[in-house]
Amino acid sequence: MTRVAAVDCGTNSIRLLVADADPATGELVELDRRMTIVRLGQGVDRTGRLAPEALERTFAACREYAEVIKEHGAERLRFVATSASRDAENRDEFVRGVLEILGVEPEVISGDQEAEFSFTGATRELAGRTDLAGPFLVVDIGGGSTEFVVGEEHVRAARSVDIGCVRMTERHLVHDGAVSDPPTPEEIAAIRSDVEAALDLAEQTVPLREARTLVGLAGSVTTLSAIAQDLPEYDSTRIHHSRISAERVREITGALLRSTHAERAAIPSMHPGRVDVIGAGALVLLAIMERTGAAEVVVSEHDILDGIAWSVAPGDE
């Protein structure tokens, strides 16, 4: 086995995985997995730049991760940065900071590369299961963008579109620095309109309706699973490979969009950094399920981070 480390820096959160990878068996033995809400994409949709305070939050997390990587003695490290840093005018400042702290340059990957990593991470362990039929549609709902990938053993088609829980919240629910509490029907309709237009765009490339199994990734989806199971706290072992029916997603989405900040914050499994953006994230998932006709979504805790880890394992490069 080779000890590898992967960092995924998105619009809303930055995550670390340290694992032992064995390409011969397809096994990725997790040693440390952690997530920090840094909101790197704060205001990017409006200003086109990464905010100084957002950069500092991200660099603080990188310093913590550098210690963890060193403690575990990871032999290989890959740092992938997604939507927010891809869009920002001052991304060079971000690149310099990460290089100084972690010793590697962040790779600002394309949406298509992002989708490839997500698909590998989400489906590698599903191969051969008799209860889940291919093709798979892997949907990674991030902070700034959502990736759609259809494939079986390999990717057949992929597309990234600019709808994510943070981007939709900032675009439609933030007024004078405050988030609507709760959002109005008009604001919800505006988000839905953006999402439907993005789904039209995705369908030009990806045959969304041909998939037989929908696999959902990232914090909005995993949080919905925790809510659906009424978990007393976030429990990744119970969330991983859980299933949520379309009707349950509809019920939870409606409840989240009717609730206040305080009511959402009181949900035991809710991460504080997701309280204001979970409604928009849930609405994105609901729209995808309605568009594809999926009866349920299979929730995966293994996603782009696992795909990044596999990409630096010997034999998988």
C-alpha cells in the first residue's frame, strides 16, 4: 500500500483525506478524513475576487492539514481547487499561500476533471453490487457548481454547471448582507429557474435520464440523509450508502425552505456552516430528481476526495 493525502478545496469547504491505497484490491483504507467550512467563495459571484478574510480562513485550515499530513507520513499529496478559485481574478494569491504552507501547488482543475474524480470516488466501491444497476448518474452538488457524470465502469459523459448551494444562496437570498429568513416564494422560484436552466445545459452533454442509479455527493446531500434518518448527530457510517426517496427529499426541502435560521440551526446533524445554504442545496437535488425521474438517491460519503486520492496511488496515475 501507498500512503496518500488528498485535499479538495471547494467554494464552501476544504477537506482532507489521508489513506492507504492498494490498487491491486481497489481498497482505500481511511486514516483521517476531516472537513472545515472556510467559505473561500464568499462574494466571488458578485466581486470576481477571493476576499482577504476567506483566504485567511482557508490558509488556517491548510496549516492544520499540513500537521496532520506530516503526522501520518503521507508519501504523496495532491491539492485540487474547484469552482471558486477557478473563477477568481486574484487566484494567484491563493496559489502562493497554499504552496508556501503545504509545499504543493493547488491544481485549479476544470469542471470536467472535477466530474471524473467525483465519479471514480463515488462508484469504485459500487462495482459488482447486484442491488444497484448501471449506468450511474453521479451528482456532486458543491458550493459554486454541480457536476453531472454518467457512466458504468468508466465515464461516458460529464458536465459542470454553475449552480451550487452557496452561489444560489448569495445570488437570490442575500440582501444587504442578510440571508432571507425564510426565503419568499419569489426567491425560491428564482433559484428553481436558475437550476432548471442549468439542467437544460447539462442535458446537452449528459444523458441524465438514461441512468438507472442516482448517486448523490457532498454536504447538501449527506446532510439531507442525516435529516431523513433523524440522526442525533452527524454519523458518516450511517449516511454512507443510505437511500432517500424522492418523496422524502421533497418533504425535507419544503420544510427547510419554510424554516428560519434558528430552526435549521437546531437540527442536531446540521453543520453550522450549512445552516444558511442547505435550503438551496436541497432544492438543487430535488430538481435533479424530478428531472430524471429518480425514485431515490443513493448517498455517498466517498466522492471527489477519494477520486483525488486514487489519482496519486501507484498504478492509478
